[in-house]
Amino acid sequence: MTFEEAKDRFIHTWGTLATQWGINRSMAQLHAVLLISPEPMSTEDVMEQLQISRGNASMNLRDLMDWGLIYKQLKVGERREFFIAEKDIWKVARQVAKERRRREITPVVDVLNELKAIPADTPESQEFHRVMEGLSNVVGFADNTLNAVIEAEENWLMSQFLKVFR
Amino acid sequence: MTFEEAKDRFIHTWGTLATQWGINRSMAQLHAVLLISPEPMSTEDVMEQLQISRGNASMNLRDLMDWGLIYKQLKVGERREFFIAEKDIWKVARQVAKERRRREITPVVDVLNELKAIPADTPESQEFHRVMEGLSNVVGFADNTLNAVIEAEENWLMSQFLKVFR
DNA sequence: TTATAATTTCAAAATATATTGAAAGTTTTG
DNA sequence: CAAAACTTTCAATATATTTTGAAATTATAA
């Protein structure tokens, strides 16, 4: 496999994976392209590399900035904006964990807490209560895990984790 | 909030959450309905409760069985098939972790290993190599975490985990 | 200030995904 | 075996999501 093929394969794989995660292909591929670029890239650059429209590039680059995965970079004497990706992959993971926690876990925790409070008098509502309790535990676990990733500023915590579950 | 409202809220919330995770609404709602039902339900039952078509119910019930989240149950003297959900929520979590690992993590691990092997001679390919190494580590971490959930047969392992990251 | 360059917005079009429902298939019963 | 009861399949339809591209907006330079 040549280097060019490898790049394409990575960009393509990243895009496919992302769609399974509710992230659109363009956004994932933009991220992939910027991740492996040693140089800042302009909007034109990424448009050309991925063969996507200006609007698409603009919107998804902005989303990537909202996620904290890429930054704008200005070049002196250049009017255009350039973009660079966050290259610390653990930081990327922390950002993603943080966003997903905020968007997906927190609302569910709130709903489950509300639903746990429903009186459990009939067989039906008792079953319901049991299920809500169980889900609370599992979601709490997911929440803890994401938090562990988010809070892990130093490597020792990560390596300790890896040790426990070797 | 009445019990009926709580049920609806749960079914709706579960369906919404699922779409963010690449699981379709019907499948998630079918799962929710069966989870909180103390009794086995027939296809007709779930069709009526969720107001979905026969084909939709049939296909998604089958998918849920493939995921190991629900089971068929036969009633004596009944010709129809009934369905019950796996009620052990930790088992549900393990099943989901197992499926997602198989479908999402494993293929990425393979691709990354392949791409890590690309010679790193130019600045571009060196950057590429660095990124692949970093991603390998992060994906490896996700893989370990999912494995921990999958392998956790006993509660002590889970509680130990929770302790580490309190 | 005006012209120019670059970026953002958003309605329309394209694409992808989910759902329906009727026909085909399967299993059970008499 | 044939009829009835039930389940599955899949082409057509509906819905949701993504992408485009041109117009509007904003920022910079002359």
C-alpha cells in the first residue's frame, strides 16, 4: 500500500465509522484530513481534497470547532482562514467523551431519576421501577467511565485503568 | 406524572436516545416496551402499542433477537409467538458492548494496525504514523473498556472498577 | 468609502434510512 | 391433504438527513 492509498483508506474508514456513531461523513472526513495534515489547511484545500461543497465544508468545520477538535489558525499576510486539528489524541478523546456525556448521558440520567420516583404499587409499576433502577446503574457506570476519561489529566490514571483490566 | 405517562416518556426517551447511537427508533421502542412489560407480548400487542406495521415489528423483533436482547417465548395452547426482554440490565449492557465491539471496534483496530505499518520517511508520513499510533492507543482503551464490561461476570469486578474511578 | 475576498446561511435537491402493506412463505390444525 | 393462523420478505413509499450552490453577510484592502 502506498502512502497515498493509506491516507485515502484512513479518511474513508474514519468517515464510515463515524456514520455508525451519528456523526456525518463530511465532518468525520474533514477531521481525518486535518488530523493527518502536518500543515494548516484552508477551506479551499479541504474542499478540493474531499470534493465537497463550500457550504458543507463551512458548516462542518464550524461543528468541529464547537466540538473542540480543530482550531482556526491565521497566517500572517493571508486573508483566508486556516485550520489545524488538535493533535493530542487523548485530548481529542476527552473532548468527544465530554460532548457525548453532555448530549447523551446527562439527559437520560435526569429522565431516569424522574421515572424512578413513580410509585410502585401494581405488578406493572413494580416491574417498571425495577427496570428504571437497573438502567440507572448501567447509565451511571457509563457516566463514570466517561468521566474517568474526561478527568484523566495524567497518564498514570489511564495506565492504572489498563492494568486493572488486562 | 401518572404511570401511563411515565411509560410513554420512557419509551419515547429510549427511542430518541437510540437514534443518536445509530439504532432505529422502532427497534429501541420495541425494546423499551418489552423491557417494562411484566408479561410476554405478541407481535399484535407491540404493533398496537407502538402503532407500527407488521413488517416493521417483525424485522426489528428479529434484530433484537440477533442482538440477544429479547427472546421468543411460546405459550402452551397458543399458536402465536410471544416475546420477552432480557431483564438483567447488566446482561443487556454486556450484549450491547459485545455487539458494538464486534461491529465497530474490531474493524478499526485491524485497519489501524495495517496503516501503522506504512513507512514513515517524509514529514507527511511521519505525521500520519504518529496519528495512527495515537489512535491505536485510544481505540485500544475503548476496546479494553468494552471487554471489561463483557467479561465482568461477577459484581466484584464492576464494583472494583467503580471504586478506582470514584 | 468602495471594491474585493472570504465566509456563512439556507432553501432546494440529492441521498440515505426507515416504514408500510400486500404477497409469499411457513407452520399448525382439523 | 387443505384451510387457517401466523410470520417473513421486499418493492414501493415515506421520512429524515446531508449536501449543494448561489445569495447574503462579513471582513479586509485599496
